[in-house]
Amino acid sequence: MGKTEQKETFEAFTKSFFYGSRSDLSFKFMSDLSEDEAASFLQNLFKDVVEAIDTGDMNILKQRMISGQVAGYRDQKNFDYEEGPFHKLNGPLSDLKLSLLTSSGHFVENDDPKPLGVENMTQAEAELRVMDFIREEPFLSEIPFDTDASRLCIRHGGYDIRAAKKDPNVSFPFGALKELKEEKLFSDLTTNAYSFVGACSQKRLMKKSLPGWVEKMKEQNVDAMVLVPV
């Protein structure tokens, strides 16, 4: 008799979305759910799919995804900080010069940061090597605010970039900031916006990278930063 093929457990199935055989960064939160929670999420998601088909209301699927992500991520303590370097604005917003810093992984074409020394790394490879990214010091990409959106590239092994690839403003709202400047909500923008891959060594980020980034911003007389985590 041949070997009996071992069946995949439900736990293994849910964890396979977290950089596993079914890697899908939109569903990796399922690996943090209990089996009962994961089963309930999937059952309700299937019901919502049928409901959305019948009614044409896709918002119920969006809300189901959000509720699942909240349940999966709510108890994570990895990045809890008791203190934060936040200060009150030093004047009315209309008088301030702003800049943008995101952890979204954007960069301008032909200015690839070449992560881990790899030229033209694909998104798929970034996902496979996310643990290598987490051990590395982040690289800060400078992105002129006058860059055409069609020249923006994105690579990040820690989240699903599909929406941000279609519209950079999903996680890199440089277009929105330019519009708000035209509406005179604030006084001015720096020449460049900034982005890095947030899946990086937090220790190196806090102790080595950030001090230099702060000095760069001070040299441009920035009054406040718009910070966008992903």
C-alpha cells in the first residue's frame, strides 16, 4: 500500500496566506485569527459574496474585509510605543510648510533604490524576501512633488500594492496634498516628498536612519510632516 497523503489542516490553510503557499497580503491577517474566528470570517464572506451579486452592493464585501483585518490585527503589540515625538503646530495651518513621508515603498522610475542590492526586484520577490527586508536599514526615496503619477513605481513586501499601483494616492497622497496647497489650506510644500519600505529594521530606523532624515527636513524649514503608514 502506498503512503496515505496527509490532508492539510484548517490551521495550515489559514496560515498559508501569510507568505505561504497561498501568499496573499490582503488576507494574511487570517493567520492571526483563531480557527473559529477564521471559519466565521470565511463563512460570512461567502454569504456576503452572494448578497453582493444579488444586490450589486460591493460595500458589504469591503466592510467584511475591514472587520476581518481589525479582528486579526487588533491584539498585535509589536509596535506599541509609550511615547511619541509629537508636538503642537507652531502656528495656524494656513501659514505652515508641509512635507510628506510614507512607508509605502514608492520611488520614481529610473531611481530604483535596489533593495538588498537587487536591481529591478519584482514585487513577488519582495514578498518572498520580506524577512530580509525586516533586518535591513531602510532607504529613503526622494520624490519631487512635480513628478507625473505615471512615473511612480512601488514595491513593498508587507502589504497588497495592487490598489496603490493603480492610484498612488491610496498610500502616497502627493496628488491630494498638491490640490490642498492650491486651495491654500497651508502655505507651501517642500520640493520633494519621501517614501521608504516600512518592512525594515525598526531598531536601525529609529536609531540610525531617522536622525538623518529629521536633519534633512530641518534644512528645508519644514513646519509639519504628513506621515502615512501602511
